[in-house]
Amino acid sequence: MKKNLGTVDKAIRIIIAVGIAVLYFTNVISGTLAIVLGILAVVFLLTSFISFCPLYLPFGINTLKKKRR
């Protein structure tokens, strides 16, 4: 599993996940929408922490900057 998420991409995913959590805990979202967005938030956090997004593979997307030698 090769890393394919850059720093900015990870930060955006974490911010979105935190935003969803805030909406849930302030009762702005509930029911089915809350469940779907909650699952999305968990996926965003998981992919941010492991720096890998499986959906990027088929499209060849890589936001990780290459290290210079």
C-alpha cells in the first residue's frame, strides 16, 4: 500500500470529518443523513491517518509530493 495523500489533502479530510462531527453533536443532522455522513467522516479520518486513499488508485491520483534527492 503506497501512500498517495499529501499534507493538504489530509488536512482537508480531517477538517471535513470534524465539521461532520460538530453538525452531529449539535443536532443539526440526524437520522439516515447522520449515519451516512458519520461513515464518510470515519473513512476520511482513517484514510488521513494511513495516508492512502483506495479511490485514488484507479484514477492515478497522487497528492503526495515527491521527495527530491
